[in-house]
Amino acid sequence: MNPDSPRGADRSFLFVLGSSRPDGNTEVLARAAAAQLPADVPQRWVDLNRLALPDFQDGRHETASWPAGENEETLRQATLAATDIVIASPLYWYSLSAQTKRYLDYWSGWLNVPGSDFKRRMAGRTLWGVTAMAHEEQGVADGLATTLNHSAAYLRMRFGGVLTGTGSRPGRVRADEQAMIRAKTFFQREAPFARFPYEEDSPEV
């Protein structure tokens, strides 16, 4: 495991909220899970609606570098400072919200920031997902889970899975008793290293 990514007593969580409205069901579910973390584990919450990013500009093959804005640098530093990153995105069209996808697109740019060693520093950290949806069949969120798993696999991160809940109207997820039960132990699970499907039969990373 990367020495820059401690676990156990040295954990710190970054919750990235990607809903298009405040206090949505996904945030309610994420906060229910976060409430179970030990009091001495730092939590930082970032609302992508309040820390907006412009559309990502891929400058890998450009001669001039794209200047990083203040919000981008804040997110980059917050991401690198956390051992555990929680993507809290509602299920929009069976995948991540636009705000959340834009944040992950910026990871592509951070891979190429001179001296950042983003990929090396992210290795061994843990990625988690939380999502609320209108559908009661949790399998419809498989696309969102695949996106997060593969993102974690590329960076050699651990993946703790996705906490799902049902709720469309504001606050409705609180009535999903099974989701609330799962939230109580969600972050207690041991998160394995993420793998691509073609790696499933290979030795552990």
C-alpha cells in the first residue's frame, strides 16, 4: 500500500456532493453513514454546486498549459489530503451527475500536473460511492458503480462499493429502512483493491 495513504486511526474522509439540489436524498444517506465514523476521524464536505468547476479542458497534447483556477486547486488539494474519498451522487440517467463526472474528469488533468505524482499518491486510498434513486431495484445503479470501480482500478485504489437508497421526493430516503441499516456499517467494511474485469484471475495488487 502507498505510504502516502494511511488507514485506520490516520484516516480522513472527503465527501464530494454532486447533487443539483441542496439537502437531497443522496446527501441525507451520505450523512447517515458519516455519522457512524469515529469522532476523531476528520471529515471534509465539498458541495460541487458551491465550488463550481468550468468544463474540463483536456490539454495533454497542447503546448500551453491550462491555468488552474482557485476552485480546481482547492478540490485537488482536498482530494490528495484524504485517505477516503466518497462520491455522493444521485443516480442521473443510470450514472453519475454532471457535476460529479466533471470532478472526475479533472482527475485526468491532475495526472499530468508537473510534480504532482497524482496517480502514485492516490494508489492505496479508498473510493466509496453513495447514491439515491427513484427506482427500488438497486441493480439499476450498476453503471454508476462500474464507473467508480474502474476509476479506482486505474489508480490502484481500493473500492468500498456503493451505498444505495430509494428516494425521489426530498427526504424520502429516510423511509428506506434497509438503506438506513446499511448506512450504519457501510464504512466499517474492508475495502479491497479495485480491479478491472480482466484482472479478476490475476494475483492481488
